[in-house]
Amino acid sequence: MIGIENFVVVGCIVFVIGVIGIAVNKHNLIFLLMSIELILLACNTNFVAFSKLHNNLIGEVFFFFVLGIAAIETAIGLAIMVLIFRQHKTIDSNKFSELKG
């Protein structure tokens, strides 16, 4: 039987991969969005694992909220990237300075 430790280890590995992806490649916006999605996936894995451990549905409800937020974040991020690509012909975040506050 698969224990809670295995789910937590997988969640931690996926989280670290997402954080490394953000730290290593800050230039490609698509890669940044994918890394953020990995971090959210790791959180969802732990929510469901601990929900099953405690026989409580709250973690699974949070899973659906995070899943919805991730879908919205991806849709908005891709729309912004399409608009930026139309103006600048690149998605390299170092090429444009309009987003700097």
C-alpha cells in the first residue's frame, strides 16, 4: 500500500522542480507559467494526500479551488503573452521594459 510519505515526497519533488524552473529560467514566459503550474500541482498533491489521511473532504475541496485558480491564471497568462508577442515579436521577458514598475 502506498503511504502518505510517498505522496509528500512526490509533492516535495514536484515543488522543488517548479521552484528551480522559476529560479533558473526567468526569461521565457511560457516556462515560468509551467513552473508555476508545477508548484500548484505539488500543493494539490499534498492537499489530497492529507485529506485522505484524515478522512476529511476539505483538502479535496481546496484541490478544486486551486485547480480553478490555476486554469484562470493560465488563460490570463497566455492571453497576456499573445498580446506581448504581437507587439514585440518575442516572449523574452528581458526584451521589453513596459512591465517594469
